[in-house]
Amino acid sequence: MFVSLTAWPQEPPQSGPEVTLGIQISLSDGSVFYIPAVGNGEVSGIVPLTNNRFAAIRITPRMFTNSVQIGASALLTDKKKFSEASCEEILSWNSEDGGVYEGSENTSLLLSGLDRLGVPVLKVKIVKANGPPPGGFRHPYANSLAFCGCEYLKDRSIAFPDGSSGSGIAGIVSYPDAGKCVQLSGCGQCYRTMIAASLQQTSMTPDQVNTTGWDDTAWRNLVNDVEQTFTPSVAKLMDVEVELIPGNPPPERDAEDYVTLRVLDARGRQLAAVTKRVSTANCDQVMFVIPKGALNVTPGQTYRLQLSGGITFGWKYMVGGYEKGAATFNGKPLLGEARSTFLFRTFGPTKEK
């Protein structure tokens, strides 16, 4: 379907989750890949690569109240050709984290965490969602704003499935069904999760909390092995928030550094990892969004939060505090003479009344 992606008037959704924002990804050939921000990461885009180590970049926008969080990862080259993989295989494809980014409407972002993986750093802009023209196609599954698109900024020829061809400066759009991947010529693939994440969990609430009692001086640098154990009371871990402080001595001006949060089980096996670029100007409460919407955990079992980074940040701790876990430093209790805990919050889905 040959249409423009920029001049459509917004219309009220007819069904499905509300979509108000999306992201535009600028690709090296001048084309623009559009992905709607649907729920808790319900729709993702795949940008193929020519790389010996990585097959593609996966971009997943997640809708917050007035902003979008964007997760980026590089899919590892596998034995099977990426072009021959099914949607289900792509969803579970092994990957390395490329960071999580957040912004409001009209914010432009560089997905700079991809650089350390040796793949192209993509430029993304958060934009207002737009719907198709009046009287246009309405997909029975999605509302009129939940489409993926590829806009060509240069004149090109395209072969259509029926054997015909077309050319011009425009683009194509697609409304992928749940559990389906769709090829958008010139940009990549767009896929939708089998079960709508936006319908699975529309909000989240704090589960385990340790945020009061800090004495303004207690912290440990992230270049060390610093961990906090916790015991969830719900079966899904959606987000983790930690309280950080600029390192010692603090930088003379605003500085940034990459911080990685890992979720481990009691035996130290990694269950999830998120890397985020953090600024010293805004590090009091740093939120890490768990990939793929949530991590399944067992209530009552012990898990570990591990933070790592450079010398820029330290993790705040307190004496006593949270009773269902404890802080460790290089594999030993943080304070030999007293139990201590790092400051953090975990989030799970809001329980239905």
C-alpha cells in the first residue's frame, strides 16, 4: 500500500489499546522506519544488518503516561538465516542489550549503547501518532493508529506481491496481526506479540521497597561487585528502580556513564540484563525496564539485583532497612558488623480488585 506517513490526520481509535505516540528511526539509506508505541512493548521493529556477529537490531518502544521508553538490542547471528526465521523464532532470538532510552514527544535520541556492540548507532525521534486518511483501511485487530511504516525519502522502485511494480517518494504501512512478522521493504520487519502486552498489564505498582533511612554518606561505587537480594511477592518483575549518587569526588559538571542492572537467581544465574546511559544530573532514582515487558519470577524465592558501571556512580545503602534481603560487597556482607541494604524498588503488575 503506497501512502504518505506524515500527512494523516489523527482520528479516535476504533478498537484496541490507545496509541498516542510512536517513534521514527532514521536509517542509513535515508528511509524512515515508523513504529507505534503500543502498551508494554507490544509492537517492535527489526532492522537487518550485514554483520558477522549480529543479524539485526531490535527496537521496542514502550508507552508510559506522557513519554516513550525505547529498548534496543542486537540479535546474534545464528545458524539459521535471519531472512528464513519465523516470527516466533525472532521473538526468542538470542541478543545483547543495547540500552534503554526515554523521551517525550518531539525528543530526538541517539541509541548510543549500540556503539559498544559494534553496530550502527540509530537516531530516533518520538512523534505524535497519526492515523490513515478518512475512509482508509481499518485493521480488525488494531486501532487506526497502531501501524508500522516505512517512508522513502528518495525515489525508488518497488516490486509488489502480484508482480506489478511502482515507484515514487512515499512509503508502505502495515498492521501486523498478533504473533505475525511483516516485511517493510527498505526498512526491515515489524512484529506484534502473540498476546497483547497492553492487555496483559496496563499498569504497574511497587512490590519490594527500600527507599528511606539513608544518612547522606553511605554508598558503594559501581566498579565493585555490589548486589542486593530481594524476595518478590508477585509473579512478574516489570521494572527496577535504584537510587544512585555521583562518585567521589563528584564531577565538576554533568557527566554520563553506562550502568548495567542484572537480575540473577539465588545461584547467580543471569535472568535479565539492562544497560542504561545515566546522567549525574538525574541519578537519584534510575529506572530500568525489564526486557520483553516482564520477567517471570517465583513469589517467596530469593533473587539478586546486581549493578555495575564505571567510577561515576555509587549505589546508596543504609544500615538495616529492607527485611527480605541484604546488600553484599564483592561477595561478602556489605557491613561486617551490621546488616545493610541498598536503596531500590521493584515493580510488578497492578493487582485486579
